[in-house]
Amino acid sequence: MLSLDLQGPEWDCPLGSKDLEEEQGPWGGGSGLPPAGCFPGSWRQDVGLDCKGSPEGAAARAWTAYYYSLLQSCLQHAGLPETQDRSQAPRTGCPGAEVTLCVLGSPSTFLPVLLEGGIQSPGNMLLCLSPAWLTKVPAPGHPGEAALLVSKAVSFHPGGLTFLDDFAPPRRATYFLAGLGPGPGRGREAAELARDLACPTGASAELARLLEDRLLTRRLLAQQGGVAVPATLAFTYKPPALLRGEEVSPGLRLVELSGKEGQEALVTEEVGAFLHSEGLGDTLQVAVKLSGWRWRGRQAWRLHPRAELGTVVDTVLALLEKLEEEESVLVEAVCPPARPPFPGSPPPGPELAVRICALVCRTQGDRPLLSKVVCAVGRGDRPLRHQSCLPRTLEVALAQCGLGEAAQAADVRRRVKAAAEAALAAVLALEAGLSAEQRGGRRARTDFLGVDFALTVAGRALTPVALELNGGLCLEACGALEGLWAAPRPGPAADEEAAAAPLVETMLRRSARGLMEGKQLLLVGAGGVSKKFVWAAARDYGLKLHLVESDPNHFASQLVQTFIHFDVTEHRRDEENARLLAELVRARGLQLDGCFSYWDDCLVLTALLCQELGLPCSPPAAMSLAKQKSRTQLHLLRRHGPPWPAPSLHAVPCCPLKSEADVEQAARQVPLPGVMKLEFGAGAVGVRLVEDMSQCQEHFSRIARDLQGEADHPGIGLGWGNAMLLMEFVEGTEHDVDLVVFGGRLLAAFVSDNGPTRLPGFTETAACMPTGLAPEQEAQLVQAAFRCCLGCGLLDGVFNVELKLTGVGPRLIEINPRMGGFYLRDWILELYGVDLLLAAAMVACGLRPALPARPRARGHLVGVMCLVSQHLRALSSTASREVLQALHDQGVLRLNLLEEALVPGEYEEPYCSVACAGPTPAEARLRLLGLCQGLGIDGPHYPVAHFLSHFK
């Protein structure tokens, strides 16, 4: 937990007082007893706060009881029920196989995280009120690192329900976040618990020490982040290594002192030059303050008029006596409050100042994301401090200061967002260059940051100036603002994303990585160029892959732990091949945690192999049913329920076609126009609209002649044969629904929209994510996809379901019992921060994927497919692979390459997907249309505007 010192007219603590040396409260290092009678309430006091096997002293027990009462008070203010004591009946679980997000610290600080964690991962967000509730033990397989075991905690659940639980056996933390402090007490105990853990941690004393150095962080923000900071003069005594020999940014002057005494002449000269420098602009006051880890949470500073050189010098000299190594005395400009342009006389009353607190979180790909902005408003001649000002939204705060224009507020919000995200980016870049020891452990990272800004005027523009970095105080302020709309008083914040939502998503994401690191997985079928991402992702996640593949020269054979060359293309022998492969696995002594496949051809074989090896997977019968399209539809047509709505509502009439005689019979049973497709096909190869009997017979004969076996078109399922089906053509918009299902429970669903196809073919043309449908229609699609999967017996896995939304509801096109292909994994990862590949691997290992309960898209993607038959000239010149890759690297577009060679053919799949991002679908669509026109992808033969018309 990092703290903030804000300016005030006087010392908050007298120089030399004991209070300057010891912060109140155990998390800051205090060691006294808690104040009595702070929380009037009617909650039970006779709860089991003692932890068996870890007795606490009287003072420690008092603090544990204090924080339990503080939690109850926080819940009371939020309109939430009292914690229920279940500690007499210890909870059992699966240590090491379940997500456990552990927080150790003050409930009032971390309440937003705890409540959001209870929503996103029910029962897995745990609050420890005492270090005695935790134990460090050596981590198997990780020398020098420790596992963190949780014996007692308060668990959080949806609706703000909380339970005091004991765990037997103890739960193993998969993520740890603690309140930290420099002195003796619980803050130091928390720091020791956080050091060198095998699980991911969101803070460490080592990182906090760096971020509490105002001089270091101020220079970091100015140099690396381009963030405005106050003009500062720093006197530092034996500065830390990170400050030595570095250029100081404009406006930051660093003076290294060889000693703390006899510096009067130097201080007078430097302070005089600083106070007269142009860098201070029209500043009227300066603040003198201490900087260093010891001074966290202290208001040890004083304001002086800029003109009083002598008093500023005296203050600096007095503070120099307090310095220890790597500490500094700062003299900084006090940013004048932003003044609204009032015509005529200024308004009566004191001038108002605005302080802005921005919470920013690390998200997927180490990208900073502004989560929430909270403001404080007060008199400009008095200090504005956390916990002493009421929280306000940015717009309300600006309006109270006479800056109420909507455009003005939007511009300030944009500037705050850019500055706050740049601040965290600079911190992450600094951490990336530190050793594990310097960070406090291999897994220690900063996952969220609070940035406090003063709002002033620079260059005739309202400008946020970064004052301090902190985490806990900004997090607490965000919780206080969200608490304004606590139940039973719903308000405008109800539809907004919670401040802690991105942080909890990061906690879950890092937990998943930690759980999967080192897992041994057998992968059946390597796939083509469109699956090249698998190998880099596996390396990044620390997965140990063993590959079964038909091609002995496949490039992936050099990227895995074990390569097993085995012909998996003859699917009529899948049962026999599964037994043979199981024998090969045992003969090689592979100790597998899971087995899975994302390649259509290998799905049934994989399920049979899992059955042979006793590994988790959906049943082979379910995979086989979903793989054969006519069987899927006919099976679901017979599933009338209960429960209702039944899967039969979504199935489409069809007839299997094995011979020409079947075609004539099917054309009489299925209303025409209809759709003919391969029973086991993929990629829309061979799919065609047929309007009468002659077209049915002609298309059946063409497929029977051209696509007879695997060699005619590898990778589309011809190893199963070339049987076909005729199904009713359904009018409506087409959509993909990608599901994550575990134990028959739906964990996540992602809906995308597809553009109109180029009839009579059905090759995909365009796509948009997230869906532009109304929430009710989106929910209908999700439930239809889920019901169809359950109806086929698909209970565990990542599945892609293609549907059409008609006037009477969703209709099933087909189920792909594997991760969505083409661009889908990449888009979902980019927009939602959820990796379907990692989710599939976790399910394969029998682990519940660590996913947010309500993932939110952070932006929009609109893309178009490029076909060799339509774009050969452009793909060979203006839109060549090299050009597209360069634009991708520059962030202009998002490229997903699906094929390697520019080879046209009658039965083709898309060559690549080109997409543009935007804050709205309209903006993403316009960017993509302009790009396609410039690259030569758009044209009369391939009207991109028409393909994007469904996304308006």
C-alpha cells in the first residue's frame, strides 16, 4: 500500500516528534493497541478469530479484532450483510488446483477489490485480517521460493456476502496482495510474507520503497512518461543507485550532498536560484517536504511564500538533519489552482482547488488502463488530503470550480487518462529492468497504481500535474465514491465498471498463469500457419508441450518437449489409433497433466486418447456427435425438454447425403433453397446455397469428384470421408459464440457478428466484436449456444458455436467442439484479456479456468477477410504480407494470417483477416473502410462497405 502526502499550510507533525518516526496502525509499522470503541454496530463479537496452530499475543489479537470490526463497519455502510462465521466447520478444497486470491491488509483500503473479487470469482477472494492466518512453506520445484498457505480468511461472494472460514487443508494462494510498511508491526510482517513467493504478487516492500521515493518517481514520470510534474529542487544524501549518474529532466534539479552539516552556503545558493528560476512560472508558494520510504504516510512538509528565501532555507537545513542515506529534501512549486474565466468581478468566497486521483491498472499485455477518476474539491488556501475530503466525479468537481463545460471536462479526462496510463507504463518499464531480488521476488509486479494530480493551467490549457504515486489511498477513494450508490440506493454508478474490475481480472489472469506454469500437455495436431501463436504462447505461459503430428517435418516439431510422428488423418481408425498412441505415451514415460486439440481433424481422436489415458475431456460420443453436422441437428431436434427452452428450438431440419439417391429424397424433405455442405467439413469449404433439385445434384457430383480425400484439401476433415448434408437455408444475421464450459457450467461467452457472405458461397467476409446486438438478443444467442452444447453432451472445453439470429430466435448452423478459429482467439484476447488457448489448456488439466464472471470489452474490432481469388493483385503489391505486417507492427491494423501461400483455387479459405480497432464500432468501421480502399482490398468485385453494412 502506497501513500500520498498533500500540501498544507503547516507541519502536520512537529519536527522531531515520535509521530514522525512511527505511523499509526500496524500496517504502517505501528506497534501499539488499536483505538477502542471506534465502530458502533450490532454485529456479533464472539466470532472465531483465533487461528489454530498460530497463537497471537494480546496486542496482535486486539488488532485482528479491530480490523474485523472495521470490515463489519465497511459492510454496514455499503448496505451489505454482516459476515457469517463458518469457522467451526472448516472448508475443504483442492489445494494447488483452485484459484485463491489472497489480500492481507486493511478492509477499508481493499474493500473495492474484495467485493469485485467476490463477483468475478465467488469464494476465491480471501481477506486475511492477520499475518498469523498465513504460513510460508518451501515451494516444490522452485528453489528459493515459498508457497503461501491460507488457514483462515474472510471469503467474498456475489451480493456482498462474506463468510469467516477456516480451511483444512489450507488453501494455497495463487495471488497475493498486501498492505506494506517500513517499521515493526504488521506492515513489516506483510512485507516478509510477500517476499520471494512462488505465486504472483501485486506488491512488495522493495517495489513500494522505489515508488515511495518522490524524487525517483517524479523524475521517472517526467523522463520516461512525459508526464507534467511540479518544478522541484532536491537535496539528496547518498542517493540510491537508480538516481546516480542520470540526467535530470527539465524542471528537476538534483543536488547530491556529501554530508548533512555545513551545507548552509550551498543550500542558500541553490534555493535562491530555484526560487528565481523561470521554471516556477507564476507560482506564489513552494512546499518543502521529505522524500523516502521512512516518511510514507507522514505529512512532514510546510508551505512558504516564494519570496521568503530565508525561511525556505531554514526549513531545508532543519530537515537535512533528519535525512538518512537515500533520502531527500524536496523544494517544489505549489501549482496554482485553475481559475475559471469570470467576466467582471471574481465570485465571492475563497478560491477552490481540485485534486484528481486516478486509479490505473495493468491489463493484458502489460498495458495500463485507467480504471476510475475520483476528485476532491476544497479551498485553495487549505490542504486537500485523502480521507479528509468528500469524493466526487471529475465532472462534478470541475463544475463546482466553475469549469463545467462538457468539452472542457472531456479534455481534462483525456489528459488525466493519458498521464495516468503513461505513469504506470513508466513504472512497468522500470520494473522490467530490475532483477528478481530488486523487485522482491521473481513474481513481484506492480499491478495497480494511484496517481494524484493537481489541476492547474499551463500554456492556457487545463493541465493535470502529477504530485504523487500511491495505490491504497486512491483505491480507498474509488471505493468511497462507488459507495455513494450503495444498496439500497442504486444510482448512476450501477452501470459503470467497478474501479477494481481490471485489477481483479489481472489477479485472475496471473493466477491462471501461475497454476499452469510447468504443466505437461499432450497436443494432438499442430495445425497450420493460423496456429503459429500457440508455440509462443506456450513458451510465455511456461507450458511443457508434447506434440502428436502427421507431418514429420512440421516446424513445431522443434518447439516442443517431445515430438511423436503419427498419422492421425485416417479417422475411421480413431479408436485403434487412440490405443496405439496411449501405448506410445506410456512407453516414453510421459507424465501428462492433460491432453487437448484445437484442430478439427483431431478432436474425436483426442477425446478417445484422453479416455485411454484417464485424462479430463468431454466424452468421445459427445465429440463425435458434435463433429458430424447432420447428427448434431437431428439429435437436437429430438431434444424437446424439459427444461425449457429446449435445444430443439434452435436446431434446423436437415438430411444426410451419402449417395446421389439421397439427394433427390432430401430435396423433397428439406425446403429449398437449402444449404449443402460437407458432413465433417471446416472453413466453409464446399458450402453452397442450392435453389432447386438440379443445383443439389450438380453440387453433390462436383464435391464427390473434386474432394475425395485428405490429399485433395488437407485440414478440412476429408479424412472422415466426403459425405454431405442438405439443410434448410435460414435467413438472418450470422454470429459466432465462443464458450468456455467446465463441469457443465458456463464460465464465459463471447459473441461476434459476421457480415453478409458472397452467395451462393458462404466464405466469411467480415466480422465485428463485441456484438452490436441488443443485450437481450446477445443473451439469447449465448443461451442457445450453451443449450446446444449441453444437449450434445459437451460438458468440458472451449467451444465455437455458429448461429443465425432469425425473426423467431437463434438457429444453429454448427458446433465446432474446439477453440474458435481464424482471428477469434486473438480478438478475444485483445478486447477482453481472456486467452481461449489458456482456458482450453486449463480445462484439459481438470482446472477451472480463472476467468472474470463478467468480462467487458475494452474497445471494438471490425475486420474483413482477404481471399486470394479476389485480392491476388493487392496481396502481391499494395497489400502484400510485408506491407500488412508493417502496418500491424505500427498498430494501424490487426493482421491474422490464415494461409501461407498465395494459391488461388475453387475451394478456398480466407488468406488473412485485416481489422481495425476503435473506441466505437462506427469509428473502427470507418478506419477499416478507408484502409481497405487505400490498400486495394475494397472494389466493385469485393464491396467492403456492403460487407460491413450489418455492423451499423
